[in-house]
Amino acid sequence: MQEAIILVGGKGTRLRPLTNHTPKPLLGVAGSSFIRHQIAKLMDAGVGHVVFATSYLASLFEEEFKDFSQDLKISYAVEEVPLGTGGAIRNAARLLHGTSPDAPVLILNGDILSGVDLPTLLERHEERAADVTLHLTRVPDPRAFGLVPTDGSGRVLSFLEKPKTPEECVTDQINAGCYVFRRSVLDAIPADREVSVEQETFPQLVAAGRRVYGHTTEEYWRDLGTPLAFVHGSADLVTGRATSSLVGPPSEALIHPTAVVDPTSRVTGGSTIGPHAVIGPHVVVDRSIIGAGVVVAEDARIHESVVDHDSSIGRASLLREVVVGCHAHIGADNELPAQLRLSCGIRIPAQGVRVSGTAAACPTVH
Ligand code: GDD
Ligand code: MG
């Protein structure tokens, strides 16, 4: 039986405040928690046992899957103190059922939306009798990732996590956060301390001449770890640029049956509207995620933003690349600029924030 480990113990700091109460892999993306899309992909690839390597808000993973009735065994390796990516993999390996030292184990970061064909990745690993096979992809700006140059045969030459200087950016080919490990290699990771698979394990394996190979693909790939990537990933699933067996045919928007959307509003670009949300007249929601119970008043415009559950957006307010935490209230006529992240429960009065400024409300008398 094919087994897999998913790393889901990170704090998701770049997605705060959404991750204040929900771990990144459990955030809603195109109508389901992100991890469910990953689980569906693993099951389609024949995986029969998944170990979640959890730490931050660990109990919520067990809660999410307590009624999961499909044909998949799920185990939880909980780290009281985060062990780093390598330590987490080693710790989770304790719970794998297989015992063969050569068994291939799939390992995934818990925030990767990817079109990679997992059976092909496993095949390449076996064909090359590799110790580790890394899925690699190319991105326009590789600085936020692990750089992985390879030779003509696909053999990994070095591994450079998050390059600091332009000289270190030797390639645009990056670690896509999905690996196949030979079981014995995984068991050799130190068990008694924090280990980074990117900064320690991969460089050491390459330096020791172990058979570390890359499998580079051109398919869809996105790390959902930043707000913009998160909304784009969700929208791509809705519009069909990215695929998941949990999402229906490509469409402009995914509107929950209990949501109420005024017929004069436009919900486009792969936006998602959650349960019991209310979207008023002449509203534009474009490439955004609107959570459960959110109320958006007339003439508001929301672009590439996330509004978490039970918040409200006032009349004629404009949001662009903004994250609004849960239970927040944004009054009328606000103009919220890109990269703003508003705390859960915050209240912004009418005209409280306007990047373009306006004289209308100025109380100074001349
Ligand atoms: N269990 C556990 N314990 N999981 C962890 C820990 C830990 O201590 N630290 C991080 N994780 C999990 C996160 O939850 C996430 O799913 C995954 O490991 C990767 O962590 P990120 O914080 O998302 O890392 P990143 O995006 O900066 O970089 C990683 O992913 C890139 C691809 O998206 C690296 O693997 C890069 O090399 C890679 O290019
Ligand atoms: Mg990430």
C-alpha cells in the first residue's frame, strides 16, 4: 500500500489573521478545506494511508477528519514542540505501516496546489533507483523557495533554501514541496532534535553523493502560503486553471446554495461565496473569497481579497488585495489598499481609511 506524510505543523504566519484560529491547510479554498483537495489527489494516486505531521492547532485536524468515511487510513503524529520539516518527517515515519527499507514514501508540504502526476513521480523514483526524488518546478522569482539546480540526467547538484543574494540565484528551478523518500533515508534523519529537511537533510544527502534526483514539470503549481497566492489558488480551482476532483466544472464563481447574492451584483474571476453570506446590490466581487455569514453592502468592490467569516463590508467600500479577519466590521466608504491585513473583530468607521483621500469629511473650518 502506498503511504504518504503531509507536513501541516507550520503556523501560517503570512496568512494571519486567517490562521489565528485555523491552520493554513484547513482554510477554505474553492468550497473545501485545502487539505481535502490534497487528500483527494493522494487517494486518486492510490495512497491508502496518510500520516499528518501536526503541531500548531493540531487537534483541529482530528476534528476535521473525525467523520471521514472514505477508504483511507489517517494517522496523526503530533509534535508538542515543532520539530522542523525534517524532524516532522522523521517523527511521522514512526506511524507508517510498511517496514521495507526500500519502500517509497510520498511526502507533501501542506500548502501546495499542484498538477503534478504523483504516479509518474513515483515511477521516476523507482526507475532511477533514487534515494530521494524531488518534484521541481520553475518560477519567475525563485527567492522565496528552495533552489535546486540539476544536471542533464536530473541529478540534484545542490540545494539552496531561500537564497539571500543575487549570486545565489543560480537557477529558477525550485523545490515544489513534494518528495519521494526511500524509507531507510527517511529513518536516518535524527529523531531527537529539530531538523530542517531543506537546510540540513537535502544538502547533506547531495554532499554525501546519495542518489537525489529532480523531476521537473511544467504543470500548474502554486504555494498558497501568502494572501495573494491563496486567493489566486482558490480562484484557479473554481475557473478550472487548477483541478481538483472536489470542484465541479469550471465556472466564474462558486456560490453556496444558502448565500444570497443580489442579481445586480457581479461575482467573477473564480470567487467563492460562503454559506449564509449576503451580497447586496451593485457589488463587485472579483477573484476573492467571501466567508460564511459575511454581509457586503451595496456598491462595495472586493478584488483579490479574503473576508473571513461573520464580517461585514460597508456600502461603497473598496478592498484590493486585503485580508479581513473574522467578525470584523468595515464601515461605508473605506478604501483599503493592497497588503492590508485586518485583525479579527476590528471595527473601521465609515471613511476611516481612504488611500486616495477626500476633502468631504474634513472638520477643519477656514
Ligand atoms: N509538522 C511540522 N512541523 N510541519 C512543519 C513545520 C514543523 O516544525 N515547519 C513547517 N511545517 C510545514 C508547514 O505547515 C508547511 O506545510 C510545510 O511544512 C512547508 O512550510 P512553509 O512554511 O510553507 O515553507 P515555505 O513555503 O517557506 O518553503 C517550503 O516550501 C517551498 C515550496 O512551496 C520549502 O520546502 C521550500 O524549499 C519550497 O521551495
Ligand atoms: Mg509554503
